[in-house]
Amino acid sequence: MRFEERELKPYAEPVNAQTLRQGEIYFSVQFADEEMLIPIMEAWVFAGRGLDAENHAASRLYFQDVESYRQGVRYDADAAEIATFQIQEEDAINHIFEYECALDVLMRCSLRRRQRQTGPA
């Protein structure tokens, strides 16, 4: 099996808040360490904007865990008991990616890990 070769950009390309589509799956990629060698990746469904009855700020973006979303759970007062939600401001989603861009982040991580094992070229 061979994966297609591709040129990686030296920077991450997070999703643009204006292009988020309700019900679509996105990927959170963060790192547990400063060297960015230990990735933490999670799948999230974009649940919508301004869903909180007390704070309808359209700049608040709601992401829901995939498992509860696939079970039919949607955001409301009772959902917090059986679902996990991540609420972000529009300008704070630099860790949210579409699949291919998340894959690029992980491939750059793989190259950093490889370089650390083999040392500088």
C-alpha cells in the first residue's frame, strides 16, 4: 500500500469560521508538548452558532463529540449530561481543521518525530 506523495506547507491551515457547516465533522489537533511531538486529535461535529439561550452571540461556535451526535443528541439543557461540547469564539479555532488539513498537521509532526530520532540532516 502506498500513500500519495504531497508537498507540505510549513504552516497549519485551520478551518475558516465562515465556512463551517452545521452537521459536518471537523478535527481538533493539539499537542501535549512544546516540541509538538505528541499530537492529540479528536473528531468534532459542528453543532452551530450561538446555541446558548442566555448568550446568543453568533461568534460562539459549538462543537459536539461525534459519538453523542451520531446517537441523535442535539444541544439543549439536557444534552450536557450525555454529550461533550466544545464552545469556542470565532477567533480561537486555530486548532480545528478539515480532515486533509489535519492530516497535514500530523504528517509534519511525523517528520519532526523522525528528525528527532535521526538527528539533523
